[in-house]
Amino acid sequence: MVESMLFDGEVSNEMLTLDEMGDLSEYMEVFYEELLKNQLIDRELYTKYDVKRGLRDSSGKGVLTGLTEISDVVAFEEVDGNRVPIDGRLYYQGCNVEEIINNLNGRKFGFEETIYLLMFGKLPSVEELDKFIYAMAEMQSLNNRFVRDVVMKASNANIMNAMQRCVLTLYTYDADPDGISPQNVLRQSLELINKLPLIAVYSYMSYRHFRMDKSLLIKNPEKGLSLAENILYMLRPDGKYTALEAKVLDIALILHAEHGGGNNSTFTTHVVTSSGTDTYSSVSASIGSLKGPRHGGANLKVLNMFRDIKEHVSDWSDEKKISEYLTKILAKEAFDGSGLIYGMGHAVYTLSDPREVILKKFARSLAEEKGLLEEFEFYNRIEKIAGKLIMEKHKVQKNVCANVDFYSGFVYKMLGIPEELFTPIFAIARIPGWCAHRLEELLNGNKIIRPAYKYVGHHIDCPSIEKR
């Protein structure tokens, strides 16, 4: 018998034995029913108390919770007191991302230059960039023992979770892991920015070897190569890539590097940082946020949606057939039943997402090099049709544009990047933004972030267990 001690000190032998308890799954079903019965909140209460669900007001605009100089997301202009939609613009430390990319003029290390801009608030001179690239290369390594004992053990099919585990474990290898002085956090940030690509690629290679029985390929990064080049170099058995492939990946990393303090993973950075915790915990939490399909995992959703469309629309040039099938998706009669056309629409941008506009141009160039222009035009055709259908479906005048996720999965596929690494590539790109915001929070914030939740339950009497 399983014995339990009662509150009065007497021992009861009335509990069931373990053998008599039955199937655990039956109990889990009962637990779930109790959860639904007692934990659902009346939706009308959210309206009654004007709750800013998702930290957004009734129009969908984000509630102001902080200030930042790191990036600016612009989608409207104020004209005579009215908000007028404009083509989207994205600024890093005051610099238009489109100008940043145009000013590269074919130079590599564009992502490194962007990291410098985000972290230090200004574009580097030639000399400053050279020193920064040298420092970055020196940090772009992982301890062999760490690779063997951490990355290679307990391989994970979801590389984002593997990255979280590895980032948290790097805490153990740091001489000052808990120090939150800006100087120490800057060191940790730059080290993590440079180690994350290795962690992602090695974690994938470990998964590929131990879970898929493939050959194990672990390559050290090459000094003199950009972060984008080294990702392709480490992923490919022959280490070869074209100049355009490296350029497109470099551009994709730049475009994903930062997007304001209010996006879910960056806000997570601010929330966790405000508690005074360590850098490794902060970055790990942001990775966990980015993993979600509503955030960083959206590009894979787009790719899967296109696979489904291709299965049902054999003629990629038939706009009528495309429109008919997209209408079924919107009606929850096709694909995953969500009623969503993934990659379409954005919380801020309406006329255009500047990241999508830029990436689309490079996607076309890469498709031309790969002989995939027909597929690119298929994407382009769906983009045009889907926006109109969504507006008609929801009876809105507000324009619906494609977002950066619409083409990013297609770009990664053309680059030969495994699907398991799609969201990790996003994390590699976004960690400079997270680190810049962490430093900004440490330098300027002086309060722990603690939004309010109103209690709408009822105070009740709590009877002893004998009377329940």
C-alpha cells in the first residue's frame, strides 16, 4: 500500500496501490477537462476592462512600453493629423537599410558592418571595420571539448532547442558569466554572435549523423571569410559556393538583424534583461521566443504552404486555378485549415515590407543563376493574387503586402540550406539586434518590466481535503 500522512499526524492506508491506479492517459484526459472547465476566462471581460491583448490597442498598434534608438520601423506618415500609409522603411541606428545594402557596392562583410552599426550606433570607417572583422574572426571558434561534450550529445531534431541548450551551457565556460557590466556584456555578446553560427551548423550535423545515420561533417570556419561565407562553407561537403550565393545570404542576414524593440523575441530580451539576469539566459529566452511559428518559424510555414499549392495547382501560370485554391485556403478548406496565407500581411507594414522588397530582388537574381525563374514567377504571381483575395475576404480597404517570410524560405532552399536550419539562420541574424537591445536596456533601464494583469476570478472558501 502507498501510505500518506494526514494533517493530524495519523497514517492512512486507504490510498490505491500503484497497480490499481489504471492507465495514466485516462487521468491526463480528466486533468485536461478540469483545465478547460476552470481556466478559461470570459472573452467579454477583455473588452470590459480594455485589456491590451498582445500589448496592442484596439487598432492593432503596439502599446508604447519603452524607448529605443536601435531601429525604426516606418509604415505611415502623419498628414493633417491622419496616418497615411507609405511604402515601408526600416532604419538601423538612423540609417535606411536599403542605403546600407546599396552602399556595399559588391563588398562582402555587409552583415559584419551591420553588426557594428547596431552595437555601437554608427557605421564603421575602413580601419574600424578591419579591426572589427579581425576581432570577430578571433571569437569565431568553439572549444573542442564543448563541441564533443555539449553539441554532439543529446542531438535534437529541432535545432532551435539545441541552440538554447548550447547557449545556456556556454555560461559554464565563462570566467564571469553573471557579470552585467556593459563591458562584460559587450564581450559576451560579440562572442555569442560569432559562436552561434557554429553552434547551429554543428547541431544540425550532429542531428544529421545521430538521428539520420549520415556521415558526420564538422568543419572549422575559415579566417578571412564572412559569417555568411562560413555558414555555406561549413554546411557544404566541398565547401564551395558562388559569389552570388554568399552575397544573397549576407543580404538576408542584414535584413533579419533587427526590427524594433517590440517584436516578440526582442521584447523578450528587454523583459529578461530587466530582471538583472545573465546574458546567456537572456539570449536563450529570445531564441525560445523566435522558435514560435508566429514569429521566426513562419518562413517554413510559407515553404510548406507552397508545397501544398503545387500539389493542387499543376499549371503555375494559371491565375484562375491559383485564385481558386487560395480562396479554399482562406475558407479553411485547404492546406492546414487555419485560413491563413502565410507570408502575407504584417503588423506594421501595409503598402510594402522593405525587407521583402529587397530580398525579392536578390531572390530573382539567385533564381536566375539556379534556373528557377519559373518558380520565382510562381511566388510572384501568388503574392499579387493573395493580397487582393485577403482584402476581399475580410472586406478591408487596408492593403495587405507580403512580408519578409514570403521569399526567405525560397531563398534558403535555393542556397541548399536544410529546412531544419531555416529558423536558426533567423536567430543567427537577429542575435546582434538582441544584444544591442540588451545593452540598451542595461544602460538606460532601471526598472524590472512588470505589466499588470487584472484578477477576474472569485475569492472562495477553501475546505480541507476531507470536505471537498
